[in-house]
Amino acid sequence: MSLFDLSGKVAVVTGSTKGIGKAIAERMAEQGARVVISSRNQDLCDDVATSIVSKGGHAVGISCNINHKEQLESLVEETNSVFGDIDVLVCNAALNPYFGPSQEIPDQAFDKVMHANIGSVHRLCQLVIPNMKKLGGGSVVIISSIGGLKGSASLGAYAISKAADMQMARNLAVEWGPDNIRVNCIAPGLVKTDFARALWEDPKIYEATVANYPLRRIGEPDEIAGAAVFLASGAGSFTTGQTLVIDGGGTIAS
């Protein structure tokens, strides 16, 4: 059996109709996981799930707006009904409605960032992890960002939320480690996704960023997906409470 085999595992991936989340879902399905595709748009969820099934995988689409606790509850309940108990939870969905100095961010935008990027992860873990204990173990992967490791002049609230995600992983890893539940973060650098379009589409911002990256380029979603498979599988069975930085070397060189 491959160290990366996920056969028989049920994996829920939030924000998985595009970008990093979609790549993670597709790669986990390739390793045998039964994958739940989730975002706010049911049609998009169904499209991605259908694509995975057409390639021989197992997937279903369940829409969910992470800002609403009742929808998070429904996501878990529907997953249990369709596939059974959740073995792997990937908290990828996040938002950033504001780009600029923290001094000028509206209260509503600040609260929205914290509620979605920290609150939804906290609530999903509360809903899912206790049942992982009954299964004898499980894995939670939180998609953070290198923004949580550095100060930012234009992404302050987002960076704060992503630093909090790293601490959440450490706390939960300590709380649930005795039950064989592992919780880790992945902190991508700049990756070519719609979410980060403002950072890579602008030539000046892009050039300034990659100039500090030893690999001199930004990442692709698939380059994050492999790390998620590692953390969810037997290959990562002794890894918990960690933040895996995947950024082309940006944080060690800038």
C-alpha cells in the first residue's frame, strides 16, 4: 500500500470548486478518497464532483456558505448521510474583502474576515473532530498563508486571521493528539488562483514578489495539493501541530 493511499477515507474540502481547494479534492480522489466538494454554489460543486466521477473517482457536491453555522452543520450531516463518517477535513475556504492599510478597514470587513477565516474553521472542527475520535483518528488540514508569518501593509486583517489559523492547529493538535487526531496547516506563498489574482495579475506586484522568491516564480494549485495529501495520509502520520510553508522559498529569502 502506498504511503499516500487514502482508499476508503471520506474527505471534506471547503472552497473546492476552484484553485487550491479543487486541486486538493482532485488529488485526494486520485488516492482513493471519497471527496465532498463544497462551496456556496451548488452547480459549481456538482460540476467538479461530476468531473472527478468521470475519471473514476468518488465525489459529491454539497453547497455550504461557511459564514453560517447551520450550513456548516448541514454540510457535516449530509456528508455523513452520503459517504459516512469524516476522516479528513480540509478547511480551505476563506475570504478577503479588503486590500489596504489596517487603519482604514471598515469594521464590517474586519469582522467578516475574522468570522469566516477563523470562526468557520473553529466551528467545523467542533462539528467534525469529536466523531474522528470515535473512528480512532483523523486528519485536519487548514489552509493558511505565509501572510500569517509576516507583517503586511495591505493585507493586515487577512494576515492576522491566517496567523490565528496556525495557532488553532497547534492548540487542536495538543488537545486531540492523544486520540490520534492530527491537525496541521499549510501556508502557501503566492499561488496562481482567482483568490490571489490582485497579487499576481499586476505586473509590478508580481515582479516585486517573485524577485524575492529563490525559484523566481509563483506556485500552482497542484503544488499545494500534494502537501495536503501527505498530511491526510499515512505518510504524515507523525506530523501534527505544524505549519508547512510552500512558497518557493520566499519567506527564507526576503
